[in-house]
Amino acid sequence: MDRERIVPSGLSAVQARALDLAARAARNYREGLPQQKARPTLSLDEAAGRFLGDLPEAGIPEDEVIEQIVSDAEGGLHKMAGPTFFGYVLGGSHPVGVAADFLVSAWGQNAGTSFETPAVTGMERAVCDWVIDLLSLPPESGAGLVTGGTVANMVGVMAARNALLAAQGWDVEAEGLFGAPEFPVLIGQDAHSAPFAALRYAGLGARRVQRVATDDEGRIDPAAFAAALALCQAPPLVILQAGQINTGAFDPFVDLIPMVHERGGWAHVDGAFGLWLAAVPELAGRLTGVGDADSWAVDLHKWLNAPFDAGMVIVRDRAPLVAAMSARGAYLPDTTAHWEPSDSTPELSRRARGVPSYAILRHLGRAGVRELVARHCRLAERIAKAVSAEPGIGVLNEIHSNQVAIACGEGPDGDALTMRVLRRVQEAGRVYPTHGEWAGRKIIRASAIGYAMHEPDADLLSAEIIAAYRWCLDNPA
């Protein structure tokens, strides 16, 4: 663009208009959430058809680009930021975090090094310190802000890999895995897919792990675990779970982690959403012993409701974390005496993803975080009580946290009925739960986690499920 067209502010008039349009559209979207359907009204083909095609030779002005994006995205977005989205354990992107995210993009900082972005590093250090403290984890732990739970699990697994192989005299960072001594990996039968992805990314494989039997809530059985440990020929990596995806249950950490350490092993906890209960005194007992693990993965875009992407890995001993992650180049400043963002994550270049979480934590304070988590756990209990009072609808789990597993009828016919009820609820678009499988049944899975969810939203979900169930009974397929 010609210099003559640049105004003293550093923006052209068209660029300034583009920023104003984006901010206005964002505000209009959030203000209009109550009136929006909970699901997209466009099919994938319809939505993609608005965007696909050959890239034109000539571009268009910035403000027109923003106007077109806003227009073409209409009808193709889920109401994930609204209080009636009960799917996938997704937080609702808290408004103060969204506002801070505007700054992140406007600042345009590469947050990989403290030398270049000391203000961002200061905020991210605070986020790590505050989360570690809120979750009652060891204060000396190292931490890194990553994209989400999957990468947090991957980084934790890679730190464990470094430590377990170093204990056998093998430098995996220098020598790789070819010819490396083996170590066992144990994981619960009902673990989430994220740790399995983490094991693949770390080169440990997903099929070589030993799955350990679990109870009817998805918790590792201590007796089965002890038997599996007895067969280990080397100190193992053990992956435990704080918050089973269908039931919200917790592995018995107080029983399992000491057994891991007796064998010289490493205990990693996938605590994407469930670990947040540790911030609530009256709920923290459900995770007794979790602070004795060696590493933890937690999502900030779940219960903290940070905008995507936001996750955190925490490792008790920072040394294997830094050894596994650090990628210092000769051109980078020597800041080894300081907490360095890129020493704890797999990225040298990244956006300042910790800033929105800093804003949310500053806004909520400790009391606000506690209230958020406790409220959602109460809402899950409220939903379970309401739907299970309807004859023919059952809840297949105890309410351990914020997850409700709902099934209609019995047997194969019941599975078909459950899916019909779910489709009808989703198509109505007033609320949006999602599907799953639990206890040999197809289920409607409801996750109470959005920052704006309150009792009327939970009651609406229950009423929609019950109404859809009654309609399906009156209108057989």
C-alpha cells in the first residue's frame, strides 16, 4: 500500500474500518447468542461452497474481506459460546478472555521467548503460578502453555520418556528411540483418546500399552493395577485420569500413585477438565492423592473458559520437561537463568495464548473459579435428577463432576431410541448435547461447563430431552 494512504496512526482508513467492523461483528455475535440456534443451520457442503473456489488474481479491500467473512459464516457456526451448548466438554470463551484475545492478535507478538516479549512472559508466568496454586500442585513444578489437552498430554509423556530412559542410562534426546531400552506403559481401559494420541506422537505407540481393567464408573481397579505392575520388567509410565469423559469419575490416585513410585515409575494424570475440582475445597477430596503424581495435563479452554487454543502441562521436576522441549538455537539469547516459554512447549514461534487466561483469572479471582466449577457440578446433578425422574430414561453414571450419561429404553432398541431422541433435540436447536457410548449403551452426553450456564439452562436441557423422548414414543420410527 502506498505510504500516502497511511494515516499518522499507522493504519489506513480502510484498515481501521476493517478492525472496527470485526469488533462490531464480534460484539453483535455474542449479544445475539440467546436468539441463535444451538447448532449450525448450514450443511458442510453449503458452508464450504461459500468459501471454496479459485483464489482470484486481484484482492479486495480489508473492510470488504471482513464483511464477506461475517456474511458467509452466518448459519455455519455452533453456539459453543452460549449457555445451552452442553457438548464435548467445551468452555464458552469468557468475554473478558475474548477481549484480551483481541489484544493478542493486535499486538502480534511471538511469545516464544521472554527476551522479545517480557510483558507476555510475565502474564504467562502468572497464569502458570496461579493454576498450579489453584490446583494444589507442587509449587516448584515446571509448566508450559500449549494448545490444549492433547498436546499437554504429549508434552507430559515426553518428559516422562526422558526421565524413565535417563534412569536406564539412555539419552533419548541425543540418541532417539532406535535401540533404546524399553519401559512399560499402563493406562486405564476407559481412558480418553488424547493420551493414546500423546503416546503415538512420542513414538511409544498406542497398541503397545497395557490396558488395565476399570470399574463401572471408568476408574482403574487397584487390584488389577497391582497385578499389571507386578509384571513390569522396568519402571513404568502410568497414565491416570482425572475426569472420565462419560462419567466424570476419577482414578483412585491415593491407592495407585504410591504403587507406581514403589516401582520407580512415572505417574502422569490426564486432568483436562476434572483436575479443576481441586480448586474447590468441598470437591477436592474426590482427587485425593492427585498432587503426588509426576505430571499433569489440564485444559484452560474447558473449565476456565479461555478462548481456543489454551492448555497447560505441569511437571513436578522441571528438568526432564526442559530437556524434552527446549530447542535453543545459537541465534537465541541465553536466558537459562529465567523461566523461558519455549523451554516448556514444542514451539519456538507462537501467539501469546496465555494472555486471555490471565485476564480471566484476574477477573474471576480464586472465589470466581471455585464458584464456576462448583456451579457446574451442581447443574450436572440437577440434570441427572430431572431426566431420571422420567420413566424410561436412565442416567448411567454417578455424578462425580459435570458429566451426565443419559440413555433411553433398554437394549438395542433402546440405543436406537436414544439416538432418535438426541437427533430430535439437536435438530430443534434450543440446546445441544452430544453423543457417546458408555456401559455398552449409546448415550446422550451432557457436559455442564460453559461460564454462562445456570439453572434455567440446565432445566431447558432436561425439558428438551424429556419432550423429545415422549415425542419419539408417540411417533415410532
